[in-house]
Amino acid sequence: MKKSKEYEGLCWWCGGKADSQEHKYKRTDIIREFGEGPYQKALLRIMGSKISSGEYVQGPKSSRLKYSLIMCSDCNNSKSQPFDLSYDKLMDFLKINEDLIYQTRTFDLYNVFGENWKEDTDNVMKYLIKHICCRLAESKIEITNDVINFLNGGEYPHLWKLHLIIESKKVEWIEQMKNDKGWCGILSLTPLTGTVNQENTHWEHLIGSYNYRAYTFAYSYCYAYSQFSCNLTSRIVKFDFLKT
């Protein structure tokens, strides 16, 4: 995967004119955590470790919560709508059942999607891959053909891994803050970090994550991976557990 690529105003998925902004944080996740808005006291978005480095947004449609123009309207809407709908079903389930899931660290995808659990789960993975690609395009990093092929209905991209994790410290925070009227929620991205080759032209390894409450969707790219890995590929999902 090349270290840099100029997309020149074109959609990273289909190559058409980029005229649409994807949310950095899923709009339905924002609303589920913080409400429809406008937020009366505004919402603090902490950019780094210091609150002073943050910025305020007053609703889920704020441009501050979106990427730049990196997709076309068709790819960002009708083409990927099934991905969005399946992801929303999963996140609604994880939020409603979070106490039990935090305790058992497992759940049954049939209880989320019914008989079509395999198709819907593939759509969830496609949503996550789409989200990753938006981050890559925003950072001017090459998006490889195997990823595009997967979004178009092809095989899993074998150089990527996706894993669902529960973080113990965030579970504690949520338990402590549930009765606190000043509590909002946890919704964040970790920076993209990794290593490049000696020639400084290609990424050898790249990692990042999308975090919702105590759930972390961790993803990684490595040129040495031989096959795609994700703990969403089996009907009974077992979370990795990160004790922090």
C-alpha cells in the first residue's frame, strides 16, 4: 500500500467526482449517544489529551464531524446504504444489551439479524472497510484494489484484520457515569499509526480504531498477512478483552 496518493477531487471508490462528505463518526452513533441536536450547551469534541485542544459542535450534521469531499454522492448514499443499515442494527443491539455483553463478552448474530445474519454481518464489515477507506483517503494514503473489490461484492481483503474489543476501563467509566446527568458518551477515533518500508514509499503496517462506548473496532493492515481475520465471521461473536 503506497504511503501517499493524491485523489485529485475524485471519489476513492469509483473514481467519479467527489461531491459528498462521509461522517467521521457514524451519524446514528452520534444521535444515539448525544441526541438529535441542536445541543443547548454544545458538544465538546476533544481532539487530543487536553480539553483546550477541542472544538464545539452543535449537532450531528456539523461539518466538523465529517471528512472532506472524498466520495461521490452515489457511493456514499445508495450504493453503501445496505452497509449502513446493517451496522445500525448491530450498534442498536450492542447498546441495548451492553450490560450482559460486557459481562459475557459474547453474543449471537442471529439475535441481531435473524436468518440473514451472514449477509448482514458482511455488510457490517463492508461499512467498517468503507470507514477505514475514508480515513485513508483523507490522509492521502493509497486504497488498494482488494479493498474496492470487497466493497463491490468480492472476497475479503486478505491484508486486513478487523477485531471487536471490549475495554475494561471504559466499562468502568460507563458504570460510574450512568447516573451522572452531565455524562454524554464515548465516541472516538484513534490516530492512524504504523511503519513504512526503508524506501519510505509503502506502508508495511498500519493500525487504527473506531470506538463506541466500551466497544472498540480495531483494524490493522500488514503486507505480510496471508488471510483476512475478523471475529465477526462466526455466528457466535467472542470479543477480545483489553484489560486497561
